Amino acid sequence: MVLDEAWRALDGVEALSGAQGGPLRRTIKLILDPLVIRPVQNPLCAGPIVTTEGAAEVITRVHAAAPALRATAEWFTLLKQVRRSLRITDGNPQDLYFQRCFELATASGPPDRLRDSGIAETALLELHGFAAGRTTRALREYLTEPDRVRELTDLIRVAWQRRPMHDGARTDPAAELATLLDACAAARGASTREGQTAIGKLLAQYAGTHSGIRLWFAETVPNAEHLGLTDQPAPPPPPLGSTASTATLPRPFDRSIYERVFTVLQAALDRADLPTVPELVGAEIARSCAPWALLDESLRLAAAAGVVLALGLRPLGEDPTVETIAQQVINGRWRREAYVLQARRLAVRTSDEPGGPLTTVAADLRTPWRPYLRRLWVRLHGRDVRELPLTEASEFWDVLDGVARSVMLDHRMRVKQALSTSSTGVEADSAESRVS
């Protein structure tokens, strides 16, 4: 709220603002937070709640950066114009250009549209040159060549048929996973002998692999559909695909090979560090037909532990189920969120409105394991592609806890938008009543 108020006092930053006049989420994530507010260096500005002194510091820093932010907006507008003239369509402009525009604004001030078009073009070519041929266009061309389509479709079919269909586990490792989670949560990000021992034991037992194999069967309890990882009773073999949209991506286990590689390319800041497109596709076919659709055993273990953690999340606090230490840590933080209390009150009032603005948010709060596990899978998938295992207890908990924080922040933003929409509707109704 403080940041929104400070932002609305600025002028000339429309290119970095949303339809309602506040800063875009990417403006906060890529410019304001890391480059202007800098919460690590300015702890008064850190955290979701700030003190009076912290609020004053946020406002001061944003207003002090006003000239650079206006120049950033102008540079962003110029880069988008040059991008269109160069017929560049790859990547999200905000993700790719926001920080470069702030850099140009800080070094050179606002651009001259005639003089600085060359600088903008050079910046664009440099930014997109990092792709090194790893573009969504190259991916589409690779996956739509007729002979290759037949070859890759056969490869998917063979890989899917060769899946292990018996997990071979002698016991359910849920209790051991809960012990691991509690050890990690109690240490709060510090490595402990207990946590490391638990990870080593579960890795040796291939607990992650066994849990992933069980998810291929509809009769598993809970199955992949219940966990929110697929819309089918059991995960289907992945289609090859040739299109994708970040706004309408299917559930993790329902995504095509194209969609899975597409998300990797979209998230990569320096694609030259990634394998080539053919290598990405080949690895993704193998990955999509593996337990948990992941290749690394430590990441499968993290997914299995995530299920144990997520099924005990109760942000609304309506379930008397006994919580583990790890679940208490996250549930306690979640229940202190003001938006949870607000959503609980408004969900009662809007429960009879199937299309109410808080319907989706309320559903997520009643089944929090679904958004949690979907986001966890995306995080683990990205690490799997980059071959970044999770073998340290401290990092193991950082990932699981970080996903919970991410889901909370996402819910907070959606509730804020829903309340803003509801408020606008009420004001419109009141105005109409006064007129009539």
C-alpha cells in the first residue's frame, strides 16, 4: 500500500504502470525492489509490513528515484518501438528490458528518440543475442518439421511404454519425510546432522522415485488429480505440441513437450547457458516420462516431501488436524496474513455467487496444496533442466518454504485485485443510485 501510494504520486511512468495506475508486478520485481528500495541494504523497507519509519524511507527512496524512473519509462517505450521495427517477437519485453532500461536511464538520462535509436537497437540485439539460437521460434520450427514430428512422437511413445509400473517400495516413507521436514524447519535454513542424515537415507531408498511412480495410477490416494497436477484421473502421455501461452498453461503433468521447453526458454535470463533446442527437447521427453516428470532423485524427493507438507496446510485454520513442526511454521505465517482473514469474511458473503471475484481465491485457500504443489513442481522442473540438485538440508527447506511464501504473495495480490474490483463496482452502483 505504501509503495502503491508513493508510485501514484509520480508522473511520466505510465509505461511501467498497470491499468489502475499502480506499479506493474514486474516493475516492483525487476526495478523497484532490487534497484530502488534495496531491502537487503535498507532493512527498514523489508518485509510485507513496514513501520512508520520504513514507510517514510520507501516513499523517500521512490521519490528520489523519480527522474530515473521517468527516464526508464521513456527508454522502455523506445525499445518497444525499435523492437517492432526489427520484427522481434521473442520473449516478454518487460522481463527482458526493464532492468536494461533502468541502466540506460541511470547512465544517460532520458533518451532522444532520434539520436538514441541506435543505442536502443544495439541493446536489443545484445539482449536477444544471448539466446544463441535458443528461441521459441526455433523451438516451434524444430517441433513442426514433418519428419521430426513422426520421430519425436515415436520417441515419446517408447519412453512412455518403458516407464516402471511397480514402485517396489516396502513401506510408506511419509513418516520419514515428515521427520525430515521437521528437522529442516526447526533449523530454519541451517544445515543439521539430523536433516542431512534423513536426506541421505531417503535418497538411498529412492523415496522420491517410488512416490512418483505411484502418481501414474488413478487409484493412488491421494492421486495426481487430487494434488492438482493433472486434470485427468491419471497423468496422460505428453503430447508433442507446437503452441504455448503462459496465461493458459495446463496443469504440470498435462503440458506438452513444447509447453515444457517454452517455459524454460521464457524463464532463462541467459539462454546461452542452456543446452541447444534439440538437446532440450530430447531431455524433456525423457523427463516427462519419468517419475514426477523429473530426472534428478533429490528433486523427486523434494516433490514427495512437498506433498507431505502441503497436505497439512490449512491457511483458514478450519481443520483440527494435528500439525507437524514444518506445517505449523507455514500455517502460522499464512494465518497471520490479513488477506486470509478478509477472504474468509468475504468468502461467506460471496459463497452464493458462483462468479464472485473471490471464488477462485477462496477455493485455493480451501485446497492450498494444489497451488503449492503446482508452483513447487515448476520450481523443481527449472532446477532439473539446469542440473541443480537439492542435497543440502538448508537449501532443501529454503525451496519448500520459498514456494509457500510465493503462493502467499500471489494470493495477496489476487485478493487485492479482487477487492479493488469489488470496490469499483460498489462505487459505480452507488453513483448510479444517486443519479436515478
